[in-house]
Amino acid sequence: MDAPTQIISERISDEELRAACETPLAYLAILHRYLDGGLTALGAPAQLLFLHLMKETLARGRRTVRITIRTLVEKTGLSKETITAALRTLASPEVDLINVVSRGGPHAPAQYEVRWYTYRKAVPGSVPVRTRLRVAGSTGSLENRLKELAPEEREMLELSYQSLPPKDRQELEERVISRLQELGLTVEKPLFHQLVLFEVMRSCMYHHMKKHHPNAFSFHPVV
């Protein structure tokens, strides 16, 4: 599904999220915010999947959830193909409502983190607003993000990539290629390698990066 261009995306505050973990009424307030038009820029399957992941995270007071596609099929009633497409939409750079912390296998659960933003259609005639963090200039580019790493972190990243089993490395590279194809982009080898390393960093070094570089994954590439 193509992401809509006329959207309003507003962040749920940390205070609201903390309160939702403590009291049912605060949780219901956020749930109703999503139900009352907060996800109207998404298709029905993506809305249903987001709300289910919300229940598995915020309602249980945890940041991430480990769950298999099979379990999501059972819980939502959607087909495997529909679940996969909805996850792809929610995790896409344009929508960015789900972060795939780690990818599972045929029987292994993947780990997902919810991005706490609304994603609704703009009122006709209004100016589209997106209140996500935006980085001016080129400071948020992948190249600069990688340059921010300490030498030992860059070495760890390269080693993580090189030590992947050949099959896993191929799947990771094909995942990056698939995303580029979806966007209609062709890139040169140096940039492709940076994209692959960033995917390795997201998959294999997520907790280290969130601890030492808390904004490593929190930018939106459109300025």
C-alpha cells in the first residue's frame, strides 16, 4: 500500500505513555485516540495489526513484544500474506509506526517496538503536518550516522556483518535490495554497503546503540 501524502502524525507524549502503564483510564484514553480517527491514513489490516501490537506492548507495560506471524494470524484473523504486507507498511520509512528490533524465522518470533504516533488523514484544505523529529541538512544521513560511531563500534559493526552466516547475510542484503526496489531507487555500491550496515546495526546492535546513541534510529529522512 502506498503511504498517503496528506497526513497528520502527532506524537503520544512520554507522560501519557507512563500514565497508560499505570492506570487503565490513561491507557483507554490513548486507545480511543487511535480508534477515533488516529489511524485513518492506514488501511484496515494495518490499523488492526497496530492496535494488536499496542495491546501486546503498552497494555502490558513493556516496550517491545516477541511474537510470530502465526500467532498474529491467530489473534487477528488476517491471512499470513496480509499480516506480512501490513507489517511492511507499518515499518516502512514513510509510516514508521513499528520498528522491527529483530526478525524471526519460520518458527521463531520476531521482536517489534511500537512508535507512538498517530497517522491520520489531513482535513481537506488544511496544511499537512508531521510532528516527527526532522534533521536539518545532511546531519541525519546514513553516512553521518555511521561516522558518529567510535572506531571500536564501527569495527564491531563490520565484524557483526562479516560473521553473519552466508544465508543470513544474503537475506539481509536482499531485504535492503527489496526496499530499494519498492522505492524505485538504484544506488552505488558504497551507499548500498552503508544501507546494509545500518540494517545490521538495527538488527544486531540495537540495544547498544539505544544506550550509547539514543537518537540513532529516531530520524525521518524527509526534510
